[in-house]
Amino acid sequence: MTKIKLRIHTWPENILKKKCRQVERVDAEIRELLNQMQELMRACEGVGLAANQAGFDLRLLVIEVEDRVFKLVNPCIVKRKGALKLLEGCLSFPGLEMEINRAKKIWVSTQDENGKQIVLELEDVLAVIVQHEIDHINGKTFIDRISFWQRLKIRPKLRKIARETKDGMCK
């Protein structure tokens, strides 16, 4: 895969609403795409990025928290436990933060960047980030998790995001 210029796709772009397709084979191209996604995420000062946020219809995530990097292929939450409500932001919704209810602890079945099948046990902030990014590859955004009334309140912010980020962010 040649190096291409990735950008953050922002609300209301259709790719953010699409359930991403499974990665059939983890190879050098997929590893290169994961590396490029990590570079884009870092450049935009994010902690997580889903492939569809970078314009790819693939079930890939990169996450970096406290010097720990996760590159996940075809991740799926297999178990949830507890509850946690945290303030979340999103690279696809610059400037918008919302309190979202999530599971406090999760177990994720996934492949690593070498195609090895693993199960991760995650909790607290890391579990929230992974849930947020898995939502993305399932065609959901964090505003899909808020009430109708909350969404009405943020409509002006959503219009502003759409207007100001027509060509994406962090190119």
C-alpha cells in the first residue's frame, strides 16, 4: 500500500453511519493502514481512531493511551460489566463533548496487527475509548447514544461542525 493522504471525516459524512466490513486477511497493507491511522490520530491529538473516520470501510481501530498502543482488527465486544458515565469527545465532532453511559469493564475478541486472535480485558477509560471506537465501525457515533432533547440542544453545534469541516480535519 502506498502512503496516501488521510484525513478525519467529520459529521455528517455518510461513511460515519456505515457499518464497516470485516477484514479478510491481516497483511502488510492492513499493517501500513494501521500505521497511517496512528499517525493521523497523533497529528490530530486523539486517543482513538476508527478506519471509517479516516475514510476506510474496514473494521480497524487504533488507540493510544498512556504510552500503550492498540491496533485492533475486527474487534467485537463479547462481554460487558458495570456502568460508567464519562465526558467523551470525538475527532469527527471537533469541539463537541458529551457525557455518555458505557460499560465500566469489557472483554473484546479481536485480532492484533499480526492477525493473531486475542481477547482483551479492559476497564475504565480504556474500556470507554474502545467502546466509542467500536461504535464507529458499527456505524454509530456518540450522538446516537444521547436523548432526543440533548440532540436538540446541540443542533447549533452540529450545524457549525458541518459547516466548518466540510473538507474534513487534520489533513
